[in-house]
Amino acid sequence: MFSGIIETIGRIQKIEKLDAGFRYTVESSKILKGTKIGDSIAHDGICLTVINKGWRRYQVEVMNETISKTALSLWKEGSGINLERALAPNQRNGGHQVSGHVDGVGKIQQLRQDGIATIVTISLPATLTKYMIEKGSVALDGISLTLTKVTNDQFEVWIIPHTKANTTLLQKKIGDPVNIEVDMIAKYIEKLSKR
């Protein structure tokens, strides 16, 4: 389980093609403090398992299924990615409950300024809008954000300067894909209401 509060930006150091996926070497000294092989780390909101680690770097492997369901195709050697370690039981959760399981991929439609904030408009698959409400939560590339406007095929979030400086979201441009994870509570309510 994650909070959507990004700890640091890591960098993709190496990409290796496997028979049924890819192996990524990620550089980040901060995220490795206390991290063991087998631990989960969210990478742009995608929960991946550490399979190997060394000085300032570690490796994860990604299946074709994950590649087909996420915006991982944007990752190149040298790319920056948002990183967050799994929550410890006694840790504060300043965001919302994030599982690291991406529900769909949206695209950045518009970026505009309003004072210190950057308003980001994202298109999304129509199947996901039912899980979104204004002032509800969404995770974009692993970042816990508040929905400020929701329509049938897009939504808006407002990015404060701290989030801009400490994540990769606003390094993207119009047309770029983003990983979307909707509020898991909404998904549970939907399932229970169908019984």
C-alpha cells in the first residue's frame, strides 16, 4: 500500500529486453535506504518488486501485461520517474490509499496557469469516470491529487509548486500519457452494490 506522496525522483539507468518483458535498472540512493530485495516500490504509480540492489541502484522486472496497461512505454534510459516505498504500519498517510495497480492511461490535454498553480486537464477512458467525483482523490503517475473538475471523458487537477518541483508530472507535455489509479474505495463500493 502507498500514500501517493512521492519520496524522490529516480532515473532509469538501463533497460534490458527479456523474453516476456523488461528489466529496468533504476538509480536512486534515497529510495534504497532500508529497502530490501523483495520490497515493493511504486514507479510512476506502478508497484514493482526490487529483485536486485547495489550501490545507488536497483533492478525491477516488468511483465508484458504491465507494459500494455500503463504509460511505461515512455520510459527511456535517462528518464526521471516518481518513486515511493510501500507504507510502514506506523507511518503517516498524507495522501490517500494507493495500491500501485494502474486502472488506465490518460493523456494530458491542457496545461494552464492560475496564480501559483498549474491546472492539468487529463483525458481518460470512459470506464473510469464513474469512480471520480469532484474533491475526490486520484493518483496520477503515483501522485495523490484532488480532483477539481470531472466530466464524461476528462478531469482536472491543480498542481502546487511543491508538487511541480518534486515530481515528474509537469515535465510531461500535451499528448503525453499518464498512469491513472482511481480511488479504490469507489471500486469496492461499486462491487458491493452489485451483490
